[in-house]
Amino acid sequence: MSEEKQEEMPLLRQLLLDTKLEALCGKDTQVLEIRSDETPIQAFEKIVARGVLSAPVWDVKEKKYVGILDTRDLVAFVVFLATEREAEEAAAQTKPSPSSSSTDPANAVQSSPRKNHLRSIFDAAAKMYDRPVQGVTVSYLARRNKAHEFNKSDSLSKAVATLANRVHRVLIMEGGKCVEVLSQSTVVAFLNKQMQSTPALANEFAAVTVKESDIGTTPVLVVNTKSSALDTFKVMNKYNLSGIAVVDESGRFVGNTSGSDLKLFMKKPSLMLLRQPVLEFLAAVRRAVITEKTRSPTISVASHDTVAKVIGKLAATRIHRVFVCEESKGYQPQAVISISDLLKLFVARTH
């Protein structure tokens, strides 16, 4: 749909302009903050312990936030270790090494009786990453996710314009310090709540279908149910994704991974689990049975569904994307709608 033909959303525009970011700040909540002089292992353990997906990094020398440490960085961290471990195992099979029982950091994961525990995996990875020559520090990782700062008095409209550019989180500031990390999901949850209480606003969202809005990305990146969790994580890491579609042999959509799955995995990571087929991995971390007959109705929409339905599903599941699937096309993913796509639509129709 061309920009000239897009209908405006006056009620949404007014809501975004009138709402100050202060209204989206939590009550009596302290933002988890990582210091630049902490090691990656210390930082990631804090994130896992708090049960969050990210944390801003404060540079103790520059006296400013240099970026946001994200769960996706943690995935890259563990994927690196798992890949190194596999390479060493392959080498050991062709050439036995007398050092196989040494205290080498990679071997430590395999031999440790606590090999499934977070600390044992991080101990091995951290020793590799913390070598100065590699330069992989907390600040280095955080700079991959720029810290966009806004004042509490700024309008939500201003923050949404930034979040629409595939920025997953921004910092709400007061007195030079971060008082809230505003995520795309928080904005969607806010809009969904407003939609429920304001029928006229709900009508604006319901007046536009997925097909009419022309939002979403094609083709859809997918992994097969037979793909290992590690291979799935490699694809996610390559494209900087927190989730990806899982399809069966016929290409039928059967589920997807999400940032929540990553968080669950990090509570009790296992290199052995990473080698399992992705559906078995998801079943293990979610403690539920997932079969190839699962259609994952909570994370898919049809092209005739409304934008209101997309908002509702994103808010209910707190995932970052929904997949457009049609029964007439074998329920194969036709497009993926991310929160960034949704917010970009709102920016286009309110500015």
C-alpha cells in the first residue's frame, strides 16, 4: 500500500503525543545496571538471576551508558563455546590428545560434574572471552545495542519513532541515570490496554487488516524441526534475532523460538541439550510437550486479520513477532510481522 493512500490514525497520534514516558515507568523498581569493569560472566549471571532480557551498561570511565547488554549476546556467548567444544571433540576423535584431561576451559565443561550448570559453562566461556587480545568485554558486547536515551518528560511518540527502527529497547532517564528500560513489548502492552478501554481507538486498529497495512517481512527465515537447537541459535545469532519460525518437512508452521525460551534455557544451560532437535529443546525448556502437529495458534495470524488482533496476540504472548499463515497455502509462513514493523506502521500513520 502506498504511503499516499494510507489512512491516518488521529486517536493513536493524539495518544502518543499526550502520553509522557513517565507514565510507562514502573513503580518502585530499580533498573538492573551493569558496570563496564565487570566481566561478561558477572554481567550475564546478574541478568539471569534478575530474570530480565537486558540491562544497560554504565562505563565507569566515560561516566555514561555505552549500550545495552542483551540476551542475544548471551546466546552468541554460549553458541561460541558450544562450537569450540564440537571442534575440539572432532579433533580428538582423529588425533588423541594427552591434554584431554587437562584443565583447559573448553574441556572443563565436558568433564565437570556440574556441566549443566550456568557457572561451569560460563567459567569456560569467560576464560576464553576475557583474554585482552580478543577484546570481548561487557562494553564491547553492549555497544552492539546502542543506548538511546529519553527524558521522562518526553512524549511516547518520540520514543516510538526510535523503537520503530528495529531498536528493541530505549532508556528513560532522570538526573543522568536510567530509571526505566522501555521495550517494544512494553509499548505494545500499553497500546493493548488503551485499546481495551477506549472503543474508538480499538476501532482504528480494527479498521485495518494485515493485508491492507502491507506490513511484514518476506521471505520468512525458518528452521526445520530436525534442526538442532545449536544450529537454530546459530541462525538467530547470525541475523540478530530473538526468535525464529520452526516448520515441518512440508514447510508447515509448527512453532517458534522466542526470547523467553532463551531466558528459560539460561537458567539451566546444557551443551548436550543444544544438540537436541529444536522441538525437543523447546519442550525441555518449557517443560511441556510439543509435537509436529502443533499449529501454534497464539503466534500466527491470517492476512485478513486486523491490526487490532496482531496487537492483542503480541501483548498476550509478549513475543516480538507473529507469523502470517494461510490454510489455503498449507499453513506455511508467508510473512513475519515484528513489533518493529507494527510500530513503523504507526509512525507512518501518525506523523
